[in-house]
Amino acid sequence: MPAWALRVAAVVVTALSMVGSTTYALAHPKNPNAPLQPPVADKQPAPEPEPDASSAPLPFRTLAPTIPPTPTPVPATPRPTATPSLVARVATPSQSPTPRPTVAATLRATPVPQITLAAGVRATALPKVTYTHSS
Amino acid sequence: MDDLTFWFIARITGLTAFAVLSLSVLSGEALRTSVLDFLAKNRAIRRLHDFTTPLWLPLVFAHIIALLFDKTAAIRPIDVVVPFVNPYEPYLLPIGLGTISFDIIMVVTVTSWLRSRMNNTLWMWIHRTSYIAFVALFFHAAYSGTDFDAPLVSALAWSTAAGLAILGVSRIIWGRLPA
């Protein structure tokens, strides 16, 4: 292969690397495992309006707590791949990067919704849930 | 410019510079081994090796300049040339390795331009430090880069580095490999 062909190949490899890097970086603006985090704008979803308890058509409501999701094993060093909600965090020279939250901490921090009963509505207890199998 | 513009530029140029620098190291190793003999003669590969410099040099400078302007990285000018003085305590080593790599490849590049005025043995030993620079560059990218944690990028980078390492060790042990 002549030298000019190798040069053309090198330029092509560089261009393809540039295109691939650009595509990847734009598609993944934030990596939670990265030491430096970009100042991405806070994009927390708007809070959903609370349902009106008096207008709900349910025959009865209970005070039983919401059944938490089935816990999944937490690896020793969790490395989530999904991009979480983007949070603004700008690193400054005088501060070290904030420790990353673990998956377990995220699950524990999930708030349990509180239900307010309307007047005259009685609360009943849910039967105990028994798991017969798991997949 | 958007706050993320320099952040994206730094990442894109960093990833691309790693790819082109890998090509540069590969072509340099191919000069002393016969790994690319099936592709071209040594003279053509030598021209390819020289040609990669104007490809990766702007990318490396763009990477550094973007990090200097980026508010996320907040890299200071002194961090570019003096290793291990950056304020990111948990990442002092990986970011410092990037500084070391930059310093070495600048020395290697400048001495290559001045090769005709230098002692050949001295030039050769200086040029061999580019292996150290590449190792430092790889660990800088792997442990302080944002994208090397991704499976696709990580697989490509580690396989490339492993291939170059095998070639380098082979050259050290056996010299020029048979065709």
C-alpha cells in the first residue's frame, strides 16, 4: 500500500473517531460515575398534582402502607449505567467531587406516599401478601 | 456559548486524540516490528507515523484549551504543565498522569523536529519515553475520563491498549518480529 493511501486511511480513521466521539458524547451528557460532572440544568420533573380524595370513585381506602418494590441485590460496587435525572453540580477548585449515591441509598430514600382519608371513610387492613414464587 | 459546549469539546477531542495517538504508537511500533509488513513497506509506515503528529496535536491542544475554559473541569493553566497540583484530591493521580503524558509527548515531539541537530542515541531514548507517555495517557483517560466508564468505549480502549502493550513487550523481548 502506498504512503498516500495510509495517510488517507489515517485521516478517515481520525474522522470516524471524531464522528463516533461526538455522537457518543452528545448522547451521554452526564455519566454519574465520572469524577467531573457538568453543570447540567436542573431537569427535575414537575410534581404531579395530588389526587382529590373526596372525588375518587374507590369503594374504600386503607391506611396500609404501599408495598415496596421487590428489592434487588445490590452489587458491592454499584455502577449504574442508566442516566439518572440531571442535577446541576459545578465542581470548583476548592471542593472535591461529591460522593456518588449508591443504588441502595436511592431505594431507601424513596418516600412513601401518605393518604389522607375523607371524613366518614373507614380504613381496613389489607390481607398479608404471600409470595409464592419469584422469577 | 452554552455551559456544556466546552465540556463536550473536551470529551470529544479527548476521545479522538486517544484514538489517533493509538494509531501513532501503532505505526511507531510497526517500524521496529513486522506487524504491518503485510500492509506497506517500512518507508510508507514511517511517513504514516510522521503524518499522525499533525492529526493528534490539534486534538490534544483543543482538549486542554477546552478544559481550561470549561467551568466543570476548572483546570488551571498550571495544572496543564505541573502534575499533581490539581485541586481534585480523589483524582489527583489520574489527572496528574494526563499532565505527565502531555509533558512527555511535547518533549518527544519537539525533539523529533530537532532530530537532525541532536545526538541520535539521545533522541532515540527520548523517543522511547513516548511509551511511558501512552501508558500515562491511557490511565489518565481510564480513571479521570467521563466516557471510559462506558462499556463500548471501555472495550475499545482496553483492547487497543492491550494490543499495543503486547506489541511493545514483544518488541522488547524478541526485537524485530519475523514477517
